[in-house]
Amino acid sequence: MSDKKSGEEYIFELAGYLVTCAAMALSGEREGSPRYSANRFLIALRKLVDSPVYVEGLADDPFLRGIVDKLDDIKLEHEELQGLQMEFAVEASKRLD
């Protein structure tokens, strides 16, 4: 029996994780600090970028893989996350051309 999840199982797990993240973000300090909530969203980003491993026909995205690789080295600070947002904005403009 394979330990690899099916695409459907992976997407269901990710969706449940995101609902939990959203609930935690709204809970204030009861279920974790805003910094902890932000970290959980970045974990969700990692999971989303890993989707091609589990979802047949979905191609790996080199830009997104590069963003995930940067997560290991950034500080969980607003300015650093804004830097990642700017990278997304630049990439989005390239993809629209």
C-alpha cells in the first residue's frame, strides 16, 4: 500500500488546514498570536506549491518553488512578507503579457 495521498485527499487536507488557519486568525490571542497565524498561512503556501506531487496533470511552478525556498531564510516580519508580495506582483505582470 502506498503512503502517497491521492490528489483528492491532498486537496481536502489543504482545504481543512486553510479553514483552521482562518479560524485561528480571527480568534485573536485565544488560539495563537497573529505571528503564529501568519506562519500557518505560509505553511499552507508550501502545501499548495507541493500540489503537483499529488495532483495528476498539475505542473510544478518554478516561480512558486523559488518563493517557497525563500521562506526558510526570511524573518516573519511584515516588511519581508511585503517583499514577497512585490515579487508576486512583478511575476503577475510578466504572466499577463
